[in-house]
Amino acid sequence: MDLIRIEATEASPFILLDPAGKVEVKGRSIPEDASAFFFPIHDWLEQYTKHPAAKTTFLFYLEYINSISQKMLIDIFLRAKELKDAGKDLEIFWYYDEEDEEMYEEGNIFRQKLGLPIQLLIKQ
């Protein structure tokens, strides 16, 4: 598998997909065509879950996400859940600004609804 790095724009987040076991999403996620933006990410994760690294770390540093991006993130979390359910070593970190209650709630909702070990952490 190849390492994929997608630079952020004003409407889409920075993405890092590292086959060594790191998935990072950082920035704002309000792409005009979220399905097209997230398709290669979902495709990569589908392949990755077949042959994951010994440990996988998901890092989310999101400032804002629209409703369609929420749905796309659920698909990412479902891939993480596949790893967890298969007994793989998994860490998920959801970073938010201390004053940003909305992003804290987003992470908490994902954690509760999907039953994932998402650690909610204040950005330093």
C-alpha cells in the first residue's frame, strides 16, 4: 500500500494515510463533493483493514465538519471498528479546542454511537 497525503484546502482537510499505521484528518471538512473527496480515503482504508499494521492510530484535529462530512467520518470510524472487532491494537484521538463545545460533542457522539475507544483531548 502507498502512503497517501492530501493537502488541506479551505474546504477540505489535510489527510495522511500511512500504511505503517497512522491515519490523520486535520482542518475543516466542508467539501463541495464530499463523496468524491472521501472515496479514495475509504478505498484505502478498505484495503488497509485487510492487512493492517500491528498498531493503528487515528488522529482527528477538526475545526468544523458539515453534515455530509459527518457521514463520511462515520465510514472511517466503521473501518476503525472493524480493526477493533478483529482484536487489532487501535488508538483513536479526537482533538478539539478547549472553547469549542461543538467539536467536543461531535467526538463524544461518535464515541457513544459507535462504541469506540475515542479519547477526547484538548488541543495544546
